[in-house]
Amino acid sequence: MKKIQLLDKKFKLYIPFSEIEKNISVVAQQLNRDFADEPCPLFICTLDGAFMFTANLLQKLKLNCEVSFVKVSSYQGTRSSGEIREILGLNTTVKGRSVIILEDIVDSGLTIEFLDKLIKKQQPKQVKVCTMLFKPETYRKNIPIDYTAMCIPNDFIVGFGLDYNQLGRQLKDIYVLEK
Ligand code: IMP
Ligand code: MG
């Protein structure tokens, strides 16, 4: 079993790239079907974590679409700080458009709630949430998670965009913290 160390923590292989990509392909098919008749849906990548998911997913879309970026932060180490900070704002016109928020992982739902509110202020036609990973056990909000590539238990993971204190984002596979 492949193992890695990041700072003080040990992680072991959890989801290999082949499986990640298989699950992203399923979501891509759903989006291709659901947005086929939309003139130009807007995908919003939540930085930093969703950059790899966004790239991999968008390569699989057969839609005429646009991509934009927002940067928010809540996590410190292996825990959410409970507070969201907007570091890079949205600079694209949202009014009247179909918007799909792309997240690396939905945990408590604080980030997604913050972004949903932020985007809805600009009167979009609709807002959908699309996440690579979802932790249903820890989700505390009522916003529907419309598209999920993979559900996981309440474990701390790194890789494929996800970090531990900014490390591990570049890893092609996903690793879980060893207990
Ligand atoms: P939420 O606001 O509690 O839903 O947390 C969402 C954000 O926390 C994600 O966008 C990630 O950046 C981070 N996060 C949540 N769980 C993990 C994890 O297991 N590993 C790394 N980052 C995580
Ligand atoms: Mg993070």
C-alpha cells in the first residue's frame, strides 16, 4: 500500500486516479445531458482545492461553457476554522445565467453556503452545486448537492487538489490520514 508523509502526518492510498477519473466521467455525462440546451453555462471553480477537479471535469464536457474562479478559505490544518474568507472575488457577470459551483469537497457545507449566497445576490437564472467529494455525515446545511462524483466517510484526505497545510495538492491519487 502506497504511503506518504506530509509534515507531521502519515497518509495511505485511498482512491487511485483511475477510480477518481471514472467517477468524474459519470458527473460529466450528467452535466452534458442536463445543460445540453443552455447557451453558455458558467462553471465557477472554488480555489484552491477544486483546480484539478475543474480541469479534469471540463475536459470531459461537450458544452459551450465558460469557467471562472473564486478563492475562499476556511480550513487550517485538518479542521475547518468555522469562518470563511473571500480571498479572490468573482469577476464574471452572473445575472440571468446558469451557474455551476465546482468544489473539491463538501464537508460541513459552510463554504458552499457562502458561495451560494454570494452568487445568488447577482440574480443568476439558477445555481447548481457540483462536487468531487462529499462527506454526508458532516454536512450541516440544506443546500442541495446536485452532482457528486464520490461520497466518503468523515476522514481527512489529501491529493487531487486537496491539501494538508497547503501540501499534497499535486498528488494524482487521493490519500487518507492514517489513524
Ligand atoms: P466546508 O466549508 O466545511 O464544507 O469545507 C469545505 C472545504 O474544506 C473544502 O473546500 C476543502 O478545502 C476543505 N476540506 C474539507 N474536508 C477536507 C479534507 O478531508 N481534506 C482537505 N481539505 C478538506
Ligand atoms: Mg483546502
